[in-house]
Amino acid sequence: MAGKQEAGYSHQDMIPPAVLAGRGRVLTELFYQLVQELGAFHGIFYLASHERDQLFSVAVGGAPPGIFAVPECILANSSYASAVAYRTARTASQADLKDEYSLRLMPYPHYVVAVPLTVGGETFGVLTGQWAPTDPHEQRRVLLRIEELGRNFGPELAKYFLRYAGAWQRESPLIIPMFPRSSTADGPGVSGEHRWGLNDVPGSPALSQMYQVHKLSAALNEAFELGAVMRAALECMMLPFGAQSFVAVIAQEGRLRVVGHAGATDVARALHGASLDRRLPGADVLHTGVPLFLPNREAMLAYYSETEIGNLQAAAIIPLHASGGLQGSFLLGFETPRRVSAEEQAVLLMMTTQLAVATERAHLGESKRAFTDALQQKLLPRTLPEFPDVAVTARYVPAESVTSGMGGDWYDAIPLPGGQIGLIVGDVEGHNADSAVIMGQLRSGCRAYAAEGHKPADVLARSSDLLTELDTDLYATCCFVRIDPESGIAEIALAGHPAPLVRCPLCGIFVPDVPANVPLAVVPDHVYVSKEIDIRPGTLFFLYTDGLGGDPVSDAHALLASAGNAGFHSLHELADALVANASKGGRRSDDLALLLALYEGNLIGSADRVARMAIKKRDIRSVRSARKFVRNYLLSRELEALIDDAEIMISEIVTNALIHADSDVEVMLREYPDRIYFEVRDTDARPPVPTSVIHSDEENAVAEHGRGLDIVEDLSAAWGTSPHGRGKSVWLDLRKTGALRTSS
């Protein structure tokens, strides 16, 4: 025997074929009568262990989804109906238990009956069946009939099973498919019940439902972001069940957070940010743990007010619970009355179990990524300074790989002695916490050495020594550009980093011929060499890290060339276009840092063409000060005709930043020969509303911008919003010849 088991034989190989065949005939007939004639969802035959302390499910007959809720092994002293029937040798029904396994796994109304199987006055097993809700008279008939089945089949089952009980207890239960014909009757007052498969073909409805369960499982296995999880819910739950909307929420810090929805915008808005203590769709089931299936408007109004359920006529509201502690709920909304059958309820509950696990996984992943990104941003400049003759902007785009951690890419723009400007982009090898920590220290060191007035080559040499002293095995690459606006000279030094691209108004895009040198901390006491180039107003510097792709130089050249003739109104627009184009090539495995600097020169003969104003967080009274700041700036330039439009626009943008961003705000004005450039920065890049799986144009307009910015669009020549440092900026152009008014 041992040899057979070691060779991979089943325990059933020890049973004679004739016994196996007879056993199969008995089980098939038993489950046929239980499922087909009595209408049970499924039947279970439990066999007692040799020690009589456990019950093993050796055979299960029925159709999905009920057969998937069967426990393979239960303790004989538990409160399951099957265990009660075994211990007492008497029939146990649903009234005898409170925590039946199937009740917890699929808590929809049903009726469970378990009868003991005896031979010679000794109980050796249990026959259990589960039904849809029935009236008391029907329950009595079912009870008597299953007891009769137990008496009739008990001796036959004992004949085939007792002798080889040890073998059967070690096997997975036999699944014997039994597909009853589905009922076609609608519930009272409910029309348009969703159909599954062909009603007159046994097995078609059940397998059609299970097809969606497995389809959802496959989709969720590949969904690592909340958006992908919600799209799977839309395609495998909302649409197959004939629903017109869904809303998924999770509990977070005592409030509900909408993590995805399609349709039901009013319900989503009512739920998002609501307290868990309120009786709202999706909030109450978190406390009870019991799903709600509300078949019509009347049933819904018995629980909720009209303002809370919008135009929904029916709903299924199911709690989401995952082992990691995530709590939430999933609402399916219907625009017509809809009774969800018991079989459909079971399928939905199986699906939401998978959905809860996937949502928790995606939520934890995004929380980890948000923490990583926040820490990364803390190591980067909070904001970039403004220079009279050079406009700068930067972008940091994390790697798109789901396994990536903190990176070592950084950028910086530094005011230098004598009115010069320093531009730095670097990359510490690796993609972990060590890389980020070293990056932060190295960035601080580079900044300090540059601010002391050292030449670019000396800055890199000192930074290399610093990295060596940090006692790390990591190396770093770096590009440092020092611009002297007065002389029109830029000095460039590299430490194993790609040279910046330069776009000149006369000669186009080129790569300066600069010595590559070696990365920092690779060769002790290495002598770094720099190179000077002449620049003229309109020259653009493009510094970047290697997150662009396989050949960073050629990719960067193609990227800048593709955006060269687009006629951008601002450096922000150009940076956004470069990032968008860089993302078209697929998922990046490395972070991407971009630093753009446009040498404008003294375009209007005024050294004070840049002005700034800082506003403290929540200081809404400073909106008046912002208007005064703009008015005085325009008066000093004899641009009184622009004051009214400028004050309106700055009021809208600053108010929006103070209210929605909840952060400090900075206002910056910059004069050009033909226009005034406005920019309002805050330190919060989060979107103000939850993301929906399906957006309408109307929802997008309200969600992303707010009605106030329509005024800005009407009055400005051009405007936009872009990331900036750790937050975002809203910028606009106002032409000196008068605000260019466009139709809204």
C-alpha cells in the first residue's frame, strides 16, 4: 500500500472497481431525488471519521454556485446543522443553527436540513440539503421527504462506504452535477428579471453565471490598480447582471471613500466623504454585515430617502470584507424593478468576496505607492525659483512598474552668486529606500557646493568625494549646467550622465560636445572637465534622466523634436507634452526626471519683470491682497486696461487654490513683450473628487475644473494647469492689447 501511495496512486485505487461503480450509482440516484425532485440547490453526504470527531464531505451533488459553499471537513461538536444531526441522531433544520458555513459564505435566505444516516442503531454519516426559501407547508414536505431519503439510502451508503471509510476521508469530495430547471416566475410587482443562459436547458443558467465568476477571477488576477479592479467589476458584474450603475466604497478614517463608480453619480456624491454613522446605501451594511437586495422603489424608500438613492428603482448592496481588515460595500443599481434570485445572490456574494480581496490588494498597493511618492517628493525641491532671464520647470514621473520602489532621480534649480543660475539633474543607481536616501544627501551636497560659487567641474568633484564618504556601494550620474544670463554663456559638466539637449533659435536641436567623465564615487580623485557654450535669447536646455527608454539621447532628441513646432504658450505646456509623448512607449521600468530651462534674456529692458506674492494656507482674506498685488504690478507698467480682467481671474484662481488645495499659495507674474504671464501655485496635487470608471463630459467639467475657471477660460488668451514641484500650478496668459475673449 505504501508503495502505491508513494508512486502517486489515489487512495481509491485500493477499492475494487465494482464497489466504485455501485457507489456511483447510489450517489447519483440519491442526489437526483434530492436536487431534481425536491429542488435543493445542492446535497452533501458527510462521513464520520474513525475517531468520530470530524465529518468529511465525500460527495456533493448539485449545481453552481451552491456546491462551492460546501465545507469539506467540519468538527462533530460544532453548531453546523450537519454536526447537530450527527451528534443528536435527529434531523436538524435551519432553526437549529446560527453560524452555518454556507450562511456566512453566502448569507442569502435559504433553508438547510440535515438528517443522520444510521445502520444498526449507529450514526455513520449525515445527508444535508439546502433550498431556496419555502413556505412552512413546503418546508414540512421537504423535511419529511429528506428524512425518507435518509432512511432509504442509509443502508446502501453504509454498504459501500463504511468498509473503505479511511480511503474516502483522504480524497477530495466527488462532485456530481445536477442541474434543475430554473424557475421563470417573476416576483410580485417585479418585471424584467435578468435571465441567464437558456432556461429550458438544464445547467445553462448555472454555468452562465459561473462563467462570469471565473471571468472576474481572471480579470482581478491581472488588476493591480483600483481603476483596473473597478473596470473588472463593471464588465463582469454590472453588465452581466443587467445593472445600469455601480458604486464601490471603502471605509477610511471613519468616512466612506468612493473608489469607483459607473453611473449613479448622485449616489456616489452622497456617499463620498459621508460619515460611517449615517444610514446611507453602502454604509449600513458595513455594520450589519448582511447584504440587502431591494427589488423595487418602495423597498428602497423603506431604508433610504429619495435624495440618497437618486433615480435607482432597485439595488443589491453587499458588504466587502477582506482578511487584511478592509471594509467597504458594493452597490449594483437598477433603473427598473429587479428581483435578484437566490442563485444570483449566491453568485454576487462569491464575486464580491473576490472583489474585496482585489480591492484591498490594489488599495494597499496604491497606499504604499502614495507613501513612496510622497517621500520621494519630500526629497525633491518644494518649488523651483523664478529667475528674471530664465524660465524653468520640471517634471518627475515615477516608474510605471508595480514592483518599483523609491528611485534616486533628482533635479534642482539654484540661484548662484553674481546672478548666475545652476541647473542639476542626477540619478543614484537602484530603486529602493537606500537610493532615495543617498539621493537626498547628494542633492543637498550638490546644492551647497554650487551655492558657494564653485565651478561646475569642481561641484561634481566635491560631490563625488561626498558620495564616497557616505560609505555606500551606490554610484550616481549627474549633469550640472551653470548659466550666466549677463554674458550669454553656459558651462556644462557631466558625471557619466547624458548631456543636455540644447534647442537654439538659429541652429535647432543639438547635443553639446561635453566630456562624459565618470560617474560620481567611481574613480577616487577624478578630475572632472567642463565645457562652455554660447547661448542667445530663446535657447532651451533640456536635462533628463534615463527613464526615457533604451537610448536616452536619441529618444530625448526625438521627443524634443516632436514637440518643437507645436506653438506652446508656456514652458509648462511643453513639459506636459514631453511627458505625455514619453509615456506613449509603454510601461517604464525607471523613473523619469525632466528639467527645462528657457533662456529668455532681458526681453523688455526691465530687471524687475518678475514679481511674487506668498499667501498663507486658508487665509481667504488674502484674495483682496492678491488683487491689489496684480493691480499695482499692472499700474507700474501702465497697463490699466488689463486690470479688471486680471483681478477677476486672479480672484478665481487664488480662491480655488485656498479652498480646494488647502495649502500655501504663491502668485507669480512675469512680463513679456506681448503678454503678462500669471501663475498660481499650491502644494497639493490631489484631485478634488473620486475617479469614476465612466465619465461624461459634463461630469468631467465639474469634477476637474469647477465653474469658476470657465471665467478664466473666457478672459485669458491661454491657460492650463500642470504639476509643479510638490504640487501644481495654474497658469494663464493675458495679452497686453487687451484680454482675448473667446466663446465659452
